[in-house]
Amino acid sequence: MLIERIKQHFRDSASTKLAALEELATPIAAAVDTVFAALANGGKVLICGNGGSAADAQHFAAELVGRFEQERPALPAIALTTDSSILTAIGNDYSFAKIFARQVSGLGRPGDILIAISTSGNSENILTAIESAHEQDMLVIALTGKGGGRIKEVLFDTDLHLCAPSERTARIQEVHSLAIHCLCDGIDAMLLGDK
């Protein structure tokens, strides 16, 4: 029955988020500290993902450059998913696997942060973006699910991994969205004081 299916989605989402609460509160707090430190030292945030994760990248950049829930100065963040000319040129001239890595190479600097979002943890273009970020001496915060996939294997000890405790893409994306809101709120609290 349709109503029961809908209710089950709500129950599943709630139980996944409660499981994530136990696993991710500490790493999310560390990610807030990491992003805040980068911004305070003149760094910027580059964000990438595919499909729904591309939407999450744009959402996060919009919250930082615009605002989350409180008025504050604009913060430097770029979603690497938005420039169709760059994406298609790199995809055509090099490969789809390099659409984010080339942008990280061109825009990233030591002290910047790459937020790499992949529900599977196996997206080739996210893996190459992480490699490029490491070459630029950038820290990486990876948002994944499904156990972290190949991404968990390429992260440095100095990087952070926020792995949603689910195998279902919808549930992973819901946890990622909540994690992004927690990051925004934490950054604002550090900038503006706990209000």
C-alpha cells in the first residue's frame, strides 16, 4: 500500500539518521573545526559530487557564499559541478574522470579544503579529485556511504571521512544533507558565537 511505503521511508530515514548520530557527531565536529580553520586562514572550500551529490555540492556552496540561518559575511566556496563549459571541455579533451581534478589543480591551493561527495565511495572522478587535492597540499573531507568504497583507501590520516551508515543511496543522501546543515551551523557558531 502506498501510504505504508511512504511511512516506511520516514521510519528508515529516522533510524539511519539516529545510527549516523552515534557514528558521525565527532567526525562532523572535526570537519567544522577543519573548515573553519581553513576559512580563518584565507582558504576556500571546493566541493564536488555527481548526480544528487552534485546537488549537495551546490547546496553547500550556496549556504557558505550566501548564508545558512544567520546573517554573516560571505564565505569562499565553489561547487565544481556548475560550469557546463568547463565540465564539457575537460570531459571532451581529457576524460569524464578528470572533470573535477583539473578544476582542483587550477583553483586549489595549500590550505584549501576539498569536500568530496560520493554515495558509493567509488566515483572515479571523485577519486581523481582527491588525488589532485593531495597534490595541491589540500585537506579532504569525504562524504560517502556503503562502507566508504575506494575513497576510504585513498584518504590520508589528516583527511576526514563522514561515512553514512547505510547501503541505500536515498538514506545516504539524507544523512549527507543533514551533515551539510550541521557543518553550516557549526561554522556559523564558530564565526558568530553560539546563538
